[in-house]
Amino acid sequence: MHLNMSENNCPLEERDRDRLPPILNNSLDRGPKLPFPSYGSFISTLNHKRESGSQSLSSPFLLPAVKQVRELPPICPDVRQKHRISIDVLPPEVKARFVSEPIIPIRTKTTKEFQDDVERATISGDWKQVHDFYMTTFDSFLELNGAFKKEANAPFNTIEDSGINIKFVNIVYDALLHTPADTQKSVLKGIINSLLREWKGPRTKDDLRAYFVLVQNPQYTSPATYVIYAHLLRQIAALAEADHHFLMHWFKKLPQKRFKQLVERLQLFITTRLFPAKPEELPPMAKCSWWIPSATKVLSLLNAANSISCPPIVPFTDFYNLTLDHIDFMEDYHTWQAHGNSSRFTFCQFPFILSTVVKKAIIQRDSEQQMISMARQTLVDKVSRRQRVDMSLLFLNIKVRRLQLVSDSLDELSRKRADLKKKLKVTFVGEAGLDMGGLTKEWFLLLIRQIFHTDYGMFTYVKESQCHWFSSWKCDNYSEFRLVGALMGLAVYNSITLDIRFPPCVYKKLLTPPIVPCDLDTPVGMATLTLEDLQQIMPDLAHGLGELLSYEGNVEEDFYTTFQVFQEELGVVKSYNLKPGGDKIPVTNLNRKEYTQLYIDFLLNKSIYRQFAAFYHGFHSVCASNALMLLRPEEVEILVCGSPNLDMGSLQRVVQYEGYSKTDPTIRAFWDVVLAFSLELQKKLLHFTTGSDRVPVGGMADLNFKISKIDVSTDWLPVSHTCFNQICLPPYKSKKELRQKLTIAISNAEGFGLE
């Protein structure tokens, strides 16, 4: 068995390897054996005798049998690192009797001094001083704190300041990758020493600081270091919840570049453990099953830090591990359903790591399994009664008249609630033809277009934010809002992208709660929303409330406002109290925050409660699944409306041609023009051709985009069939002519451009 300790940054020759000093194991007095390769074996490898002159970390090391070396002790929340210090090595100011807490050594090396040392070593080739710094610093948790703590023995027991000089840490780590191989190995050996030592008693914040520094080490990019990395991650994952709280807030303070590197290293570790390029470089999966759970738990701390940052440090999509798209995620999902968030690890416990593609597939397969179960029961009932079996039972069959589109759709969906999870097939009464997908999409497009028209009155269009919001008018029947919710659910289930412009808070409300309560009287959709949510719908009103909150004068005398608001409903202005007796309670400097929050809650929750509750139940009538608990609000929006990120290069690679080939002059001119378009024009092209300017969850390949030849005069403009994602191009003679005609067509298309 060999262990590869390669580091890409410091390849040296085998003949120059130096013998590393032995590691003392006097504190290793208990603990079970650990999976191969053990710390003891790893240390023995590092201390291998000098052979024909190599310092290369890439050289293979034989792992001999090691006796009388204890392994890593079990990790418990009440265990911390132990360090023994000789009184002779302490500076005079701390040569006193030890108190209950260890005294951190005083280290005075400054960032400038360290950089000067590295510069001199680079020029002279004498790295001894730098080597000694690294050996001492990484030898123990105390030395780590001594080197990097802003003030050695100050407590810094706050989530706002780790007490660590992050700039110095970054400089030391950046320089490490350019030091000789023996220095890099000494750091790894020191980390092993640090992790092996233990104190009996609760963890201190200095222990947390040491973990905080060690996890940022850039050496954990090679499988050769993964044994050490895994044990470090296991210890961090096993910390108490209160300690995780501190680490999460300290991670939040890291520079974006360093934060992103931490995420990428953890993702690479998980990916490599799942699908190793060279399996022989890693222990068997059965012997290190705790590696991936430990890494995922530490990654969850970074995800939490990202979530509480405003704005987020990195996009939430950076936490997706696309490797997991290729595992049996349904098995993982079923295990999660059976065991919940118990001690049995599943990726579904940490849904931030699963891509939207995986989550959509889980929702669809979960719904399919429910549908199959229902269909099977129906077939069994039919057979048991000796009735004729109709295969249409396997589908949700919708029959509508074009002139009564909304009312017929509402009636059909109301009558067939038990079939909503079945595959959708649409028929327009009086029209021949089978639904191969085009009729279904046309039904969605026409229905959404009619329902969201301002004259219909269900939704208002806010020009300032370019989105739709629920009308607050009161009526006796809210079934049409339920229809819209069901349409959104059907679109997700049938992979149809809808051109709906809802603000982000709608999707927060849809997941409040993510599972429909058993008690029908339980409120739904009552999300906790903020001024930022209001800003995305009514920016002018949000700006006014923001000014009220920041006003430095006398709010009561200057604004003369009470806890009463006014709202226009169907041309009639009505007043509402935000709290009992609100019309007699003035807004003051002391209660203006309460007024603002109550106003936001009234506008976005209470004033539209019945409308949104019907909408909520309609959506969940189709998409009811525990899988919804895996979703973020942004991911629900992507499932319904698609992604706003366009990649026309990807579309070019997957497009289908009819009457043309990709080498035809017209096609070459088309892509030259489209790839040079501005983002706005590219969106118009996509909207012109597909009915939406957004991309399905599966990417451009899921669009089934088609370019067809139409044998007409080149005086004609391009035409489209949005139901089939198809654009028809006359054989234009020049790129200039094509650009002109295409730009006119996509810029003046009205609505969905249906033929």
C-alpha cells in the first residue's frame, strides 16, 4: 500500500527528501482503532528514512506496520486539545504558576517581518527561519493562537470578532504553497500532532480559533492529505451547537475569495470521495463512511454563514454539488423520509447541496409514485367489479372550449382533483389532433395570458417593479386563485415554463409551511416578510417607510400618522386598523418600527389572505410532497418560471434543424447575429420562440429548440410556433438582412406570439 503526498506547488526530486523528526505520542493513551490509513501510519510515513535524495511530496511512501502507536481518540463535545509546555521555553512575563486555563505563548512575529523572511529565503535559498516558524506555529492549538491571535491572552468571546488576524493567516498560507517540500510536510505533521493532543474539559474559544485557522489550510486539495482533512472535519462536525454558532459567524467575516475557496475544497473532497479518479489513493469507502457526513456538516456551517449574510457572500448555487446528480437520489430521499433528521446521514438532511435538477426530479418521481399508486388502485377496483378498463385513467384529460377557456378549465380541474398528479393531456373541443405536448403548452400560455390580464381583475401589474400582485378585492368565491395555483403546480409536474412575473416573496409564502397542515383552520402563506420584500413589489411605498424609519425629527408631529391604513378596492377607499384602536394610536419615534412591520404584514399577508390561501392550496394539490421541504423559495421560482441565466452558446449546440443544416449560410448568419445580440434582444428572441424568456431547470437542452426553413419570399419576417419552441426562417441572402428582419420580428411580437 502506498500513500501519495503530492503537492502541485512544490514538486521536488526523490533524492532530496529529508528525514522528518519523530513525533512524541506521550499523550496518546486511549482510543479505538481508526479506518486505514491511521494517524500512526501517516506519521510513520512522514518519518521514513532518507532515501536516495528526494524531497518530493509526490514520491510514494511505503506504510510499514507500526507498533505501540495509539490512534485518534473518539470525538466528544466535552473533549479539547491538551498541550504540554516546558517552563523553560516561556518568556519571562508568563513564567508564573499555571492557572486553570493555559497561557498562550507570546509570539511577536508581524506580517511584515514574516514577508521579509520569505523574501530573503526565496533569494538566498535558506528556508530555515521560515521552516522553524511553520514547525512551531502548527505544532499545537496554543501555538496557533500565539501566532495568529491579535492579542495572545485576550478572551475575544464574541461572534463578531474571532480574535484572529485573518490577513496574517492568509499571507502565511499563501506563502506555504511556495515553500520547500519538507516545510509543507512539517505543517501536515504539526496538524496531526495538534489533532491528536487533547485536554479533558469543555472546549474553549481558543480551541475554536485553532479549528478556524486549520480548516483554511490550502493543502487539502490533494487526496494525499485527505486522511488529515477528514479527521479535522470530523472534529469540527462533532463540536457543540454553541461552538458551531461561533464558527458560523466567524466564517461570515471571511473575504469572499477565501470563503469561496473553503466551499470549493469541501465540495472537491466530497466529490473525490464519492467518485475517486484513483480509488487506490483512498481508504475503502466501508472504512471511512464518516468522511462525507463530516464534510457535509462543515459545509452546512458555511451555507448558514452565507444565508445570514446580507447580501450573501456567494450565490446559493455555489453550494450545489453537481456530482450528486449522478447518485441514486431517490434512495437517499426514501431513507430521509423513513428516518428524518436522525443520526442516519442522508444528503436530503442538507438540501442546500442538491441542485434544482435533483429536487425537481425528486418531486416529479414522488408525484409519479403517488399517481401510479392511485391508478393501480383504480384499475384493481375496475377489475374487481368486472368493469371495462379504460387506459385514459392513466392521464389527466382536460377538454376545454377556446371561448370559455377559464371557466371550462376551472370546471375540469375541480371535477378531476383526484387526477391532478397524472400526466396532463389537453383537447380543444371541436379541433382534431392528439396532444403531443404542443396543445398542453398552448393551453398553459393562453390561460395564463387571460388570467393575468389587468382587465380580468385577479392580479394587478405594478409598473415600478414589473411584477404581478394579488388584487385585494373581496368576493365569495376564490376558486380562480386556486386554479392559478394548480396551474403552477401542473407546470412544474409537466415541465412547462410559465411566463409569470411574481415577486420573490410569493414563493416564500408558498413554502409557509412547505407541507399543507392537516388542520384546515391553520393559517397558510403567512410568511415573515421585511421591508426588502415590500421593495420588490412596491418600491415607492417601501422607500417612504424607509424614510420614516430613518427620520431624525419628531415623527409624531411631522408625519401626523396613526396605526390606520387606507386601501382602494374596486374604486372604493377603505380604512383598516393595523392593531385594535389603531386609528387613535399615533406613530412615534418609539413605535415606528412596529408600525412599519404591521403595515408590511397587512399589505403582503393579511389583506390578501383568502386569495393567497386558495392559491396556496391549488399549488399544493398538485405538488404536495415532502420534497417541497428541500426547496428554497428561489428554487420554487426556477421550477415554475425557469432560470433567467441565458447561454446562447449552449442553445446553439443542442438546437434541431428542419430544412436547414448547421452549415447552411442562413444558419451560420443566424448564430453570428444572435450571439452578438445584447442580453435584452436574446431574451426577446427566446420569448418570441418559446413564450418565455427564461430557461427550464434542465438547461437549454430541455427547450427542444427548433429552427425550420420556410420557403417564402425573403421580404417576410421570421415567424414562430411557441407551442413547439420553433422559429421559421426564410432563406435570407445576407447577415445584414437577417439581422434586420429578425430584430423587427422579436421586438414587435405581441403577447406570446401565438399563431
